[in-house]
Amino acid sequence: MKALRIHAGPAARRHIEQHGLRPQDIGVIPGAAGGPKGLILGPLDRFLFGDWLARSSQPVHLVGGSIGAWRMATACLTDPVAAFHRLEHDYIHQHYELLPGQKRPTADFVSERFGESLQAFYGGRIGEVLNHPRYRLHIVTSRGRHVLAREHGLRTPLGYAGAFFTNAVRRKAMGAWLERVVFSSGGAALPFATQDYRTRRIALTEANFMPALQASCSIPFVLRAVHDIPGAPPGAYWDGGITDYHLHLDYREAAGQGGAGLVLYPHFQQAVVPGWLDKALKWRHGATPFLDTTLVLAPDPAWVATLPNRKLPDRTDFTRYGNDLAARVKAWNAAAAAAQQLADEFGEWVERGDLGRVGPV
């Protein structure tokens, strides 16, 4: 059974027809929000950043939200293969023990533990990320506005309810409640256009790296918002996946920065859903011209059904397994190990360039 499906936008397909896919063709790599689903991308990440992209020299923009931001920041570390192995291990073994009668840990507890994990992972190494000779990191966060400007027991649920209903009418209008704030390294311009949604760009520095990364992973009501990030406008910052769940961004013109024009997107599904609040709005799950230059690498749903519990790892597994850490670790390790097939198939495909395996985005 084939594990990997390859989906190309029309411009990306034309390029592959003429040239195949070469590492020097890549200008942007996005990393989606999605929590534990990102575990199946570990082998692909190790191949891309530890081998394939190393055969080229052009600048590459790495855009990430939530777990995708953690992955893209990891790609900027010295020896990315070892760093991705550690990320996989640390993510799989994270554990928030439940007290008797407790259904889930408190947001304060999860935020504290997660912050400790980031410090242990990146402490003393932020300079490697910010000063990478080729990679420009862009961490996506969601900043609350007006009633969401500060986290509050009553105002925050009301604010997110307002954002939900506003978004259902028009995605761009949700900018009245939440704006996209991107922290970018190395003075890099954003590798996508921003007319689609209210956006700010902030310089990523030693002072704001940790809070920006934690904010990008701070799921509302699961973790606490991060307030008043240094160098950025004051306010509450949450998970970048709220505004940009799968980073369905307008890469068409900006992807060419540095002379490389394609967006290579290792993803855990074919659909590139715009925002977290769009998950139930199926009419927003289709491709748009924003993705014309994009190549999506995604697992075949039939292959996913062979994994433990017949699905990708996800946040429901924390409830499914509760305090049985060993059982969850076993299931997630099995899924991550099986995902080596995705990397192997991609490596074979780029050597052969079989267009018959390429479907539409």
C-alpha cells in the first residue's frame, strides 16, 4: 500500500512537468497547526532538512503555527536530524497527569509545563534559529483585539463566540476580534501577501522567541494566552492556528523571494483549511489560487486507517489514554515509525518524477 499522496497546484504541476522537483526550486515550507497529527511528519522533516534541501543553497522561508512553528524552529537548529528526533521523543512523552476525578489538567498547569519544555529544548540555542544562514523563520500567532485583548474568565469565551459567528459570515471580518501577528527572523519580509486578513509583522529576537513560540502553541482554554510579548503590540496572544489553521496563504508572488518559486508543504491531509474556526465550514476546505505554486505531501487516508486506532495521533488521545502514558507512547511511537514510509516514497518520487502520482491540490 502506498502511504504518500502528492497534490500540486497548477503552476507547481507545470514546473514539475518541465523540470521535475529539485531542492533549489523550493522557496517556502509551511508547517500547519494540528497538535499530535504533526508527529507523522517527523521522518519527512528529517529527510527534507537533513538531506534533500542540503543539496541546494537558496534562502527558504519556514512558516509555522502551533506544532508547525515548533517543527519549523527545530529545522533551524544545528544538526536538524538529531533535533527532530528529540522533538519527536519529547512530544510523544509529554504527560500531564490527571488528579482523581479530573477530566483534564488546568490551563495554568499545561502552560507552565509547556514553557519548561520549550526552555529545555531551545535554551541556549535561540541564536542558532535566528542566525541560520539559509532559513528565515516566521512564527504565526493570533492576537486578541477589543474584548479579547486580555484573557478573562467571562470575556474570553464571549469574544471567541463573537469571532466564531463573525467568521462564519466572512473570514476577513474575524479580524475585528483576532489579528494575525507573525514574528519573523533575520529581517525577512513575509513570504505571502496579506490582503486576505488583518496582519502584523514583528521582528523575531532573542527577547521574544520563547513567548512568541509558546503563544503560537497556546490553544484557547487548554493553555493560557501569552500577554505582552516583547517588541510586539500589548495584548493576549494565542495559537497561530486560530487565524491560520493550515496556513492557506497567498504564496503566489512572495514565494519567489530568493529566486525559488515553489511552496513544498508536508501536511497531514490534502485539504488546507484556512482557520481553526473553519474546520466545520466545508465550503472553505477547497483549493484556491493562493495554492497555485504549492505542492502538498499528505498521507493516503487508506494508509492512515492502518495506524493505531485507525487514525492519526491527535489531542483526543490524551483523554483516550488518560494517565496510561505507556499505552499512548506505544501508539504514537508506532504511528511515527510507520511514517518513515512517507519519507521513503517522497525520496523515490523526486528521483523518478512520476507525474502519474501527482493529483490536484
